[in-house]
Amino acid sequence: MTGAKDLFSSAPDANAVSSDDDALFLHASCVADNGRAVLIRGASGRGKSSLALQMMGYGADLVADDQTIVCRKGASLYVRAPDTTRGLIEARGVGILKASPVGEAQLHLVVDLDGREEDRLPHPRETRILGCVVPLLLGVDAAYFAAAILQFLRHGRNA
């Protein structure tokens, strides 16, 4: 079996913009719950795949690991995996695992693992992708974080 680095290095460049002006490739993992997706971004080794696997353990579905394609359709963003890595997710120390992927899901949340949330009750944050505003959470070092993200996707946040 090909090593993780070899398998995922064949995916499109993380910073490359596709030929479609309303789509781009991001170095990020992505899972969805009932069609509502969370994009998990961060530098290599930050735990994107680990967080995605935890959320999958709670019932989320894999959209993409390591490379995610984001497309704008009207006022909404949609995410999907590149063909080369669809249905695959890396688990460090275990290997490349197979999963039943979601073909496409609407993006509802971004988690940035390069930042750390310090506030107990943080003010809502947002980020822009392809001109669309998306709610943003910073990383939280707590066992409940994956479950809290799923709760956010399912029911939102009391602002």
C-alpha cells in the first residue's frame, strides 16, 4: 500500500485556484452531518484528520481529508473531495482508512486549528471564503470539542 504522504501528495496543490473561478482547493479536512459541513483547516500536524475521525466516531460523514474543494453556488458554499483521495482518511500510526464519503455538502462552519480559543464564552467569529461569510471557531483543547462542533452544526449557537 502506498504511504500516506505519497497518496495525498498526488492531490491538487493546497493553494491552487481551480480553472473554475468559483472553486478552490484548500489544505483542509471536512466532515458533514445531515448535509451540513464543517471545514477543518490548519497547518500540517495540527490534528485536522484526528478531529475529523473523532467527529466520524460520533456519526459525521467524511467529505474530504487533507485536500478539500470548495465551490461557490450562488450565495452558498459547497465542499467535496478530489477524486484522488475520495473515501480515504489518514489516521497517524494506523494508516490510510477507507470511509463512505459524502459526495458534496453545504459548508456551514470553519474550524481553524492554527488558532486556540482562550475565552470561555467567545464572541462569534467569521471568515470569508470565495466572498461568502462562514462562522468560524478556533481550536479548543478539550475532549468535548468534536461533540460541540456537531452540536453547532445540528442546532447552531445561542448568540
